[in-house]
Amino acid sequence: MKGIQFWGAPLLSVVILLAFLALWHAGTRQEAGGEVVDAEYAKLVGTAAATGQKSAFPSPAEVGARIWQHLKEPFYDKGPNDKGIGIQLGYSIARVLAGYLLAALVAIPIGFLIGMSPLIYRAFDPFIQVLKPVSPLAWMPLALFTLKDSSVSAVFVIFICSMWPMLINTAYGVGAVRREWLNVARTLEVGPLRKALRVILPAAAPTIMTGMRISIGIAWLVIVAAEMLVGGTGIGYFVWNEWNNLSIANILTGILAIGLVGMVLDQLLARLTRLVTFPE
Amino acid sequence: MENGERDPRAGLFIIAHSPFPVSAVEAMSEPLIRVEGIAKRFPGRDGAATTVFEDVHFSIEPGEFVCLIGHSGCGKTTILNILAGLEPASDGYVFIGGREIRGPSLDRAVIFQSHALMPWLTVTGNIGFAVTSRWPEWDRARVRSHCQKYVELVNLAGAEMKRPAELSGGMKQRVGIARALAIQPKMLLMDEPFSALDALTRGMLQEEVLRILAETRQTAFMITHDVDEAILLADKIVLMTNGPRARIAEIVVNPLPRSRTRYTIHKEPHYYAVRNHLVDFLVSRSRQLNEALPPGYDPKHPPLVTPGLSEAGGSVAQAAPRPPAGSRPIAVAASH
């Protein structure tokens, strides 16, 4: 009974994966015989693809082989358009972390201020409400114009999109600190700085960390799109470049890598959240 | 009996930190706390203010245990918050040692009804937070040993590293008591500290508070709606009429000796007289007195009553000059 409880879910996961791979394999199986197609279409997409001898969509085996190739040599650098997937991921992670940490440095103190004072909260609220729903990519032209550097602009876009969840959650967490803890601090004549660091910060930490976890997720979503726009380096650029190369196998590898890194980032933040969460 | 609760009489600790050395107490003619005509008003819907209570005068002598009893809505908690400095009074003044209370202070430690422990800190961490607030210049070792002394005083040795979530309700409130005592305040303010506990734990903690206060000669002010708790703990019981416009109806002087305990209190000769008087007050007189105060009532000197010492219903007398503070019997822990 216990074995089923423990192994049941992973086993089912493997079954689902195998079923998916089998369907994929069946869908991309090489078909015999040439198909007659429009000549103009054949010119456009290449004869091999047009005659239907082989689908441009790779089979699972081909993708597997490509992934293995990338894994064997993740950090090669053969010029601006041909870098290992590890290097590209490194660029993206560096940009995300830079923008994210910058956002944390700005959003958490401001969130603290907003949360502590209802007056400041009401004053900031309209700006936050207007700016929050703006797609981070809409900032891109403005960033390119003012910062005049595509890489810095990508970091700026990450900065602006990670800001709102952290800001809003910090303000909420700080504003929702229980009155009794603040009263304890007051009766103990605790100074404002000590109160902020020793009472409000630990009390609001779980909420703040939740905001940070949402932010890192959004930042990782946005970086791919931002790098597709600014180009040069990064996993987003890699995916777009492979689209231009029409290498679906590489695109699929990129997608898998994006998913895995996103998961790791999320789990890291989840672990940090657990560290600061206190049982009531 | 829940886990972790020990016999309150298991340990005897003598803490030599009375904020008032006996000689100083005797030299002092001023009460520790003097409440002069405080009131609380809230702006009502139609512009007219709603008065919760008004014209409240009373005083607390050093070393005295005063309980405040009244129905909900008479502003008990507000009075405590005003004494703590957490809330301003709409009218009137409160003086501590002759100086007006203008805000919260380390002089007055509050034990909250909901214990108000910080759940991210351990038992020692919670007490230590208070201790470092009181003596910021102390080093870690000194804070630690000071905390330990109070952890032992409330019989929590062994639970120092536990977080509040791992403690029972009674143990949490013990930490709250230790935290309040550890800063060696001039007085303790308690807002129904035992009302959230089960009867067994409550009885045990009451007994312990009695012992600790006797040892430390702490002055205390407590809000309660439990008549038995008031008789067990208090030297003076302040009775409030119902709100709104609540006043102090009278102040009952507890005739039972300070050596009273939970187990023997019902055998004291005046126990039922006091108890009946208080129950009677809560059941009917608190409402009647709210409607009409007796002729000759002087809010500055609410009647002092000592049930049992005269004919039924208790003697009603105008507040006489207070007995010298030093003359009150002070029970010591050993007498339990």
C-alpha cells in the first residue's frame, strides 16, 4: 500500500511521458513515396520538405540526439550566431538576476514605505494601478531610446516587470503586520529601525517572498521575449535564431531548457520562502 | 493536565529586583498610578460623540494588585490601553510616579490577551527581544542568562528553544508573562490574560501569577470578567457600570488575606460575601447604576466597599485616606 502511494505518481508520470513520445514518434514517422505538390510551394520550402519524404518536424529520436549533442558541448563559442546553449542560458540568467535584484532593491524599500503609511499608499496607488498592467515589452522602445544599449534595455525590462509583484506584496505584507506585534514593539519602546528590521520584516517576510517568487517567474517569461526583440545573445535569441535556421530540433531543445531553468528558479525561491515562513 | 504544565509550586525563586525598595515605598506618599477623570469618546454618526466612559478616577499603590471588572462595552480594554500609553484618553490624565503618561514605556509591561508572541522567535528569542529593548548595552551572554532566570521563574525550563507554535496556550501565556516581567517594569498591565485558556490551565497560571507577584512585589493592574479570578488575585477590585457613559461604581477592597490560594479560598470567612457582592453587581447593579448613580456619588472618590466586614451588602463609605502602602500584608511564596 505504501509502495503504491510513493511510486504511483512518478510511475504515472513516466507512462504519460512514454505515451506522449509514442504519439510524437507516430506523428513524425517517415512516409514512403513522394507526394505531388504545388511547384511554387516546393520552391518556397525546399523539395525535401515539400515532397513529404520527411516532415520538417523532427522525431523524438532526432531531438534526443540533438539534446545529447548540446549536453556534450554546452559552452562552445563559434562566433556571434553559434554559441552553446549553456552560454546562451548563462546570458539570460545573468540578465534576469541583474534586473531582478535591482528590482528587489527598489521595490522592497518602497513597498515598506507604502505599507507603513496609508497616506503614501493612497498617493502611490494610482501610479501602481496604471503601470502594473503595462506589458513589460512595451517599455522596450523607451528603454532602447534612453539607455541606447540593447543588453541594458533587456535588463531594464526585467527590472520593470519584476518590480510590481514584489512592490505590491511587500506593501501588503507590511500593512498586514498584526497590530499586537506592533503594540509589543511600542510598549518596549523599540526604535523605528529596529522595529522595521526585527518585527515588521520577519512578520512580512513570507508575503514578500511570495511576491519575489511570482516576480522571478514573470522575469523568466519576459526574458525570452525580450531577447527575441533585442537579439545578440541569450536563450530567447537562441530560439529565434534557430527559427531562422528552421531547426525545430534546436528550438525544442531551447524550450526544454527554458522550462527546466524556470523550474529551478521557482524551486529556489520556494525553498527560500519556506525558510522565512513561520508556523502560527 | 496538559503536557508541559508543571506543579506551580515546584520551584521557588527569589528575584531581588523589586523596583521599589521597601524604604522607598514607605517614603512615598504619592500612589504609583493616579488616574484623573479620564474619558473616551468616539465621534458618532450624527456628529454627537459617543461616550464610552467618563470621569474615571482611581489610583494604584506600589505593590498593589488591582482588578477592573465590568461588562463588555464599558471600555475596560481602553482604560488598560490608556494606562499602557497605547491609546490617548479623550479627557483627563494618568500619572505614573507623579509624571504624566504620554506614550508607551518600558515602565509598564503589558501582558496581552492573545499573548502576542512573535511566532518567528523562540521562547528565549521572544523574552530576549524585550530584554535587549530594555538594556540595549547588554551583551549576548548577559541577555541570555537574564532570559533564563525568567524562563525558570515561569516554569518553562526545557522549552527555551521552542517556537510559540510548538507550545500549548498556557505555555504561550507563561512566555508572555516572562517577557513582561523580564524588563523589570514598575507595573504590569494585564488584559484578560487567562480568558483564552481552559479552566485547569487558568487556575494553575493564576496561582503562579500570585506567587510570582508576591516574590517580585510587582504592582499589577488586570482586566477580567471572572469574579473568582478577581477575588483570588486582587487587593482592590474596581467595578465599572455598564457602558455607554460607564463610570466606576465602587471599589471593593478584598477582605481576604493575601495568603489566599486557589485551594483554600472558598474556606475564607468572607469569601461568599465578596463573591455574592461581585456577582450581584455584574448581574443587576451594574445596569441600575448606569441608569442612576446613588445620591452623593462623587466620581473623584468612588465608594470603597468591603463586603463581609459589615452587614449584608457590604459597607459603603466614602474613600477614606489610603492605608499606608507599606502596612499591607505581603505574602511570600513560602506561605503557599
